Amino acid sequence: MTSTPMSTIAIGPVVVLDKPSATTRARSILGRIALAVTVVFFLALLVAPGVLAHVDPIATGDDILAAPSAAHLFGTDQLGRDVFSRTIHGAHPVLLASLLGVLLATVAGVALGIAAGVAPRWLNTVLMRAVDVLLALPVLLIALMLIATAGSGVASIVMAIGIAFTPGFARIVEGSVRRLRSAEFVQAAYVFGSTRMRTSVRHLLPNLVTEVVVLGSSAIGWAVLTATTLSFLGLGVLLPQPDWGSDLAAGATNLSIAWWLSTFPGLAITITILLANFSGDYLMTLLDPRSKTRFRLFTGARSRAGRRVTEPVGSEPEVAS
């Protein structure tokens, strides 16, 4: 019998491992940290930005284009405004527009995806071809067309993100619904007289929660990038109100003599997107029924020898040592 790096025992439908690998533990710890930091970071910037930055972000001063120092951590801009305060307060419109836009896209996309998934074949074809046409267009192009019609502002960005992101949610949810339609519990509901609406709400929707949560969390980073891009182009929050995209554009003209004007808003955008992506990846791992991390966190199941129960595999018994 050949030797392997880690002894495994396959008993029925599960595999029992001695212990998780160092890489798995490191990724789990990093994911928890990223998720916790993201939640605290978003809440602080949304609810109480004044706790982190006490200076009025639109108040001008005599220190014009002052470099970063103890008095001004991120320096000052062309009008003597504190860049650190503007960076902290500028997160509010970006995060608010991104979160509300993703929420709107989630609700609309899930509703459209379920409706198309349970609809008759001809109606499903019509709805999905319309969705495919929208998916062929860049998200930013859709957002620009919508804002050009509705005007600039946070509300317009929310609508633009919500409508532009809806086709992606609808396409993925529709595919999942079509797979679930042939499941035995769904067919049994129809046999006992359940209507399509009742079956969708009582049986299909609960089985889509995990997928929708992962999709929504993964879309936040793209929504932040879209919102800041629109503000950078002058279609979001207008100056002098603080906003990452607007401040990034305002500092671009003086980048050679005052690098801090665009650097710190750009870093804030980058860090926010990275935190959102890390959190989305961790949620995907955590909520995946086949994930080892999910089994260790939620079941804590162990074999009689004290080993962890991890991911499901085939039902064939197998012993390797």
C-alpha cells in the first residue's frame, strides 16, 4: 500500500481528514479578518464618519496644497481643505450608492430570474434574449445612458447601478431555477396543487439564498468601481461635497506638484474594492455546502477517532494510508 502525505479514511459519503492544511487555515483566518474589517469599516464610514475625521470636509483654510503632516495627515487641497477629512466623508456617497444599487439589482434580478425560470418556454426565451442583449453592453455604458437621462446625483447612481447589474443576477438565478425545477420536492409541490407563485416563494427562493448572498457580496466591489467612475466623470456628487471619484478627478490636474490629492482617494477606492472582494470570496467558501470551512465552523463533526468530517465525496468506501 503506497503512502500519502496525509492519511485519509473514506467512510460512506464523507472523507475524514486528520487536520486541515496550513493553507486552508490561513485562508480561513484571512477571510474572517477581511469580513470583520469590511463590516466595521463600512459601518464606521456610513454611520459615523465624523468620529474618524473631526474637521469639516468643505471648510477652506490658509494652508493651500500643504503636504501630509501631523496637522493634516493626508495634506490639503487647492482650497486648503483637509484631504483626510474629505477622504473619510467621501466614502458615504460611494458606499451608500453602491450598497443600495446592489440591493436594487439583487431584488430585481432575483424576481426576473425566478419569473423567467418558471415561465412557459416562449416567455422564458423572450425574457432571456432581452437579458442577453443587456449583458452584451458594458455596465458603464448602461449607467452612462441612464444618468444622462435622469441627471447626476447619488439617487441617479443608485438607479444606474441597480439597472445595469440586474441582467447578471437574472441570468444566474434563471439558470439555477431551471435546474431546481426538476427537483423532486418541486415536482411534489406541483402534484399537490401548489401554484407557480407559491412554489417559487416557498420552495425555490429559500434554495437560492446562499447563491444570492454570494452574488450580492461579490458585486459590491464592482459597484464601488462603477460609482467612483461616474463621479470621476462628473456625473455623481458635485463639488464641493466630498466624494472619492470627484476628488480623484480634481487632484489629477495637480498630480505632479501635489501627489497626495489623488493618491489617498485612489487608495481608499482600492482598499474598499479589495475588502469587498475578499469578503465575497470568504462568504462563497463559507456558504458552499461542499466547503471544508463550512463543515468545521457549523457542524464541528468529528469521527470517533477525533478527526474532522470534511467535504462530501462519492459513496464508494475507500481507505488510503
